[in-house]
Amino acid sequence: MQISVSSTLTVYHDGQFWVGLAEHVEDGRYGAARIVFGAEPSNEEILRFVVNKWAKLSFFGHDPTEASKSAKNPKRRAREAVKALKRPAMSTKAQQALAAQREAMKRESAQARSQRRADEAETRFEQRKLKRKQKHRGL
């Protein structure tokens, strides 16, 4: 059984901050994560981030995709690298994955907020019920 894994980290300036876009393809599932560095990171800072925090990243938007096979020919790899540098830093697929991540987090927080409100209403009702019972008993 062979497992295909591909990960890339693209660091670019979005006009205000230096941002890292981590893209991860594993067994045909695609995931993306956005990391805000703030000031321009040095090579050592990027390496430290990859070594220490890469495993903690949560990649969302696991859509099946075709994983590209690495070319054996060094000239082809060089051409592909030049092509990759000419492409915009933020791919459409990464944008879609990040948007799906934001929507999922929005749904989760709305559900948690709804549950919290229902719990608070239930506790208020229980308190009112207890107070009525105590008044009825003359306490």
C-alpha cells in the first residue's frame, strides 16, 4: 500500500502582513491552512515553524483531488519551479478550502452559542420555578 503525501508552504505579502499558505495533499484529499507571520519571517523562522508547528496545523476542506507526480527530470522540475513562481501565491483551491474552514467554524460557533442560550434559559426557568415554590411554602 502506497500513501501519497505532498505539502507546500508559500510565504507572501498580502499588502499588510506576511502570510504563509500551507497546502497539503494526502491520498487525494486536499487541505489548506493560513498562517499570519506579521513581520517578514527569516528563513530560520520559517524552518523553525515547519519543524515545531507543522503537525499542529489543521487542514480543512478535504476534497478529493488529483495529486501531481513529481517529475524525475531536473530540467522539467526547474521549468515547473519557474511556472510556480509566476503563478499567484493564493490558489483558487486554497481560497475555497479556507472559505469552507471559515464557514464550518461559523456554524460550530453558532451552534455553541445557541446551545449556551438554551442552557441559560433553562437555568433561569429552574430558578424561577424554585423561587415560586419557596414563596408558596412561605419561606
